[in-house]
Amino acid sequence: MSVDGCAAVLFEGLSCSAFENLEFYCQWDDLKQQGMANSGESLEAWEWESNGKLVMIGTEDSDRLNERLNYQGQSTCENISVAMADNAISVRLEKFAAGKMLSLHFLVAWNPSPEPSSCSCWYAVEMSHQELIESLNPTEKSWDRFPHIAKKIGAALYYRVGPIHEPEVTPNFSYVEFTGRFDHQEGAKRYLLCSYDGCWAVCSHVESDERGIKLQFVDCAEIAAKLKEFYGINVMSKAELEAEFQLTPDLPYMCDSDLKYWKPQTMGSALFNWWD
């Protein structure tokens, strides 16, 4: 199953203030050919067929957009509607809150008509939003995006963002200092960590000396919620990180000699380490 071509239009932005009545269009100019709907679960799609060619435009339907943009019941966006016409698909947001990440897409696919393999264009534009983002950055891991992610999360939560600490040989993680209101205390600090293997954690203290770094893991619901909302990232909990270390198949690769030498006692000390 294949298509002659497929193009994506991806919009991502952080709302500095609330706004109303914003519309996004993907449309033909000067098109006279009549189109028809070809939607499915979580998908709104419109297709045009003429002169032996099939073109289809697709995006998420209003239910899927509402679920994704209003993650865990957060009131990010109100009255999302997706409309289709003879020459366009449009997404309309009646209200959108400040300090939120907005991410939308349109997918366009084309093929000969009739298609060599039925429904190829439909499956091309049916790609989920997360799959699209991953396909546009096929080799990029969360580790590579850490500076960008840290700054976005800090801005969204109105934290003061400190320098990004990236390792040379050790440790196996990057971290950034956030200053803001934590546990009802203004000017408090939290540290966001991302390991080379894509594990994420939050600490209340990060202390370093010639022997390594001491980490105090904590839970921070607002940071965890924003990372999940914006990027689909799961932050490990304090309980998970302080649990007794057990080598299981789902853990990142760890060298036997390192485990024997360093003898990690907790999951956190193994996943976020200063091993050389």
C-alpha cells in the first residue's frame, strides 16, 4: 500500500494570552471540482477525484481534538469544530486558554484513480497527531529535544528557567532548574531531568561534588501534567524512583560491570547515574 505523494502541514505554538474565534484552513484555490466526505473514527477527510487523480485532505475530528487539547479535563479549549466544504477543511476554536500548547495538523495525500491499492490515500491521512510528530523527527529522541522542551514547559508554567546542564561523559542525564511557586512557597526550586534513555524525573535538590550528583526525587503534578499534555511524556513518580532496584527486561541497557561496581540501591540511582 502506497501513495504517489503525501504532505503534512503542522502548526505548533504556545498561547501567550487567551484568544477567541481562531480558524485554520486547508483549502484549494480556484477549485471547481466537487468533493465528497470520506471520514472515519477520529478522522475528518474530504476527497476530490478528477482526470485520473485522487487527492484527499484529512485532520483529527472534533472529538479527538477535544480529547487531546483538553487532556485530563483541563479547560484548554472550548467548542472545537471541524467543518468541510467543496474546497476546504477548517478547524475552528471558539476559545483557547493562555499558557497552553496548541498543535494541529492537516495531511494531504494523492494517488492515481482508481488507486492501485484501495484506500491508500485514506490510510495516509488517517495518521494520528503523535505519529505525525514522530515521523517528522524520526531520529530525534526526547534527550535531543530537552532544551526546547524545558523552555516550553517553563514558559507555560511561568517559571524562571535556569541554564540547561548537559553532560560531557557523565552524568547520563541533562537537567534544568525551574524557580517558581512550589508547595505554596514562592521562589522555590525544582529540577527537571531527562536521561539519555528518555527517562524523566523531577527533583527538589541537585547537589554535585567530585563523587557525583545527589538527587532528591519528588512528585510535581503540574510539571508532569504539562509534559504529558504537550509532548506525551510520562514523568516517573517519586515512589517509582525510590523503589528497590530490580533489573527487568523493560529497563534501558545497563552494563553488568557497572551494576557490579556501582551497586545501585534504587531505581532512581540506576536510571539517573554518574557512572563512567
